[in-house]
Amino acid sequence: MSKVFIIDDDPIHQRIAQIMIAKHELFEGYTSYTEAELALEYLESNAKNSEALPDVILLDLNMPVIDGWDFLEAFEKFRSQLSKSINVFIVTSSVDEKDKLRSQTFSFVKGFISKPLSPDIIRSTLT
């Protein structure tokens, strides 16, 4: 089993994801962030501690202050220093094809998922 970070400023979306993860035992553990900056700080400060790092990040694009795109650009700069590989999945309500194409420019982004989440969608991030 693995760990997941949920980075989304919407507490309702976060709670739905948490409930699904717990109910269906999809991940060993999860951590939620409403601010992408806090997630970045955690990842950087724990870069050498693979046990502390998530295996998957579920990332919203539309957030205040640091949005999903800012997160991806910052993450890209230090991800080579991480002690393990982390797969990022964009989870968004955006249906803009430009967003999907832009997400493909980041090699570590493994998928573009439309909200709302379902247990099967979350399970697909584990493969």
C-alpha cells in the first residue's frame, strides 16, 4: 500500500477523497493540503526521507496563491533530489483541452482526472 497527498483548496473535495480512500482502503495513508505552498515545503524538507514522501499526489489546478501550475513548476525544480519517484495526477473541474496538453509537458504527471473522483479513478492512480 502507498501514501497519497491531496492538494486542493476545496475542503469538500478533500473530504470526499479522504472518505473514499479510507472506505475502500486505497492507500495506506493520506495527507491533505489546502495550500500548495505547504505541500512543497514538506516535500523539499523531507526529500531524503522516502518513508515520509507520498507515492501519489492528487493535485488541483485552480487554487489561490500558488495554483497547480505553479506547484508543478516548483516541484519539477527539486524532484530529482527526492529519494523516491512520485506520480502526480491532476484532478480538476477544468475541461479545457489546453490544460490537458499543458499537463503533458511535465513527465511526472501521469494523468489528468476530471472531478468528481470515484473509488475506481483513485484506484487507477496506483498502477
